[in-house]
Amino acid sequence: GFDHLFFVVAVGVMSLFTAHRMLAPAAYIGAMLVGCGLMYAGVALPLTELVIVASLIVAGGLLASGRSFGMMPVLGLFAVFGLFHGSAFGGSIAGQEGGIGGAVLLGYLIGLGAIQYAIAVSAGWVVEKLGARSAASVNARMAGAAIAGVGVFLALEVVEGPIVALLSAA
């Protein structure tokens, strides 16, 4: 869904302002693939949807702040959130393709990782071509604000269900 797409864009834009812009997205991709594998194996992470929403708000907020990013904190952020994004992907894979063989699953995961890496790197490249030369640039900060805004919107959707259920029960 769009929640995952916007986070991958955030990964690409944040990576642009690290020392290793081509390597940094690999932390997300690796953790995302581990999360997929865990969920496919039946190990679910708690509060996955809430953490995914938080990932957009946090990453977008960091980008909107205009601060530069140290490599290790960014890799940690990408890895933690990547596990949860991967868990969500793994749940949908298991739900739709539960009986597929290991080779097909491996091919699917390699393709998913390659596509997401390409999206992340492309997002960083586009923001750079639009004039973002530092994390403090307007274009980078606007991208962060948009990503955080999507996170806030999705947070409202996540809490809407329980609120409606409470109101309906009353």
C-alpha cells in the first residue's frame, strides 16, 4: 500500500543525506526481508500497523526538521521499521500464497527487495535533482512534511475503527 511506498521514499531521501547514500537503503531492505520471513514462518510482530504509521511520522518528521543524519542512527531506524514493514508484507504473502514453494518465495522476496531498493534510490535521486543539496533544503523538508502528513492521515484511519466501535457500543 501507500504507507509502504511513502516509507520507501523516506528511506531514499534520508539516505541521500548520509555518508553512504547507496548503501543505507540496504538496512531497510535487509530488515524488511527478515520481517517477511518471520511473518511467513508464523512469527508475528506486535502492533504492526501502528508501528508502520509511526515510521512515516518519525521519518517524515526527521526529514522535515532539516537536520543531517548520522549513518548509525539512520541504519538503526531503517532496520527497526523495516522489520515491521516486512512483517506486514509477510502477512499478505502468507495469506495469498501460503502454499508456495521455497524457490518461488525466495524469488518473490528478491524481486520485492530489488524493486524497493530501486524506488528508494530513485526517490533520493529525484529530490536531489529538484535541488536538495543538504538535509536543510526546502525540497527535502517538503518531502518530509508530505511523508509525515501521510502518516498522520493513516494514524487517523487506524484509530477510527476502535473509536467508531466504542461509539456504536454506547
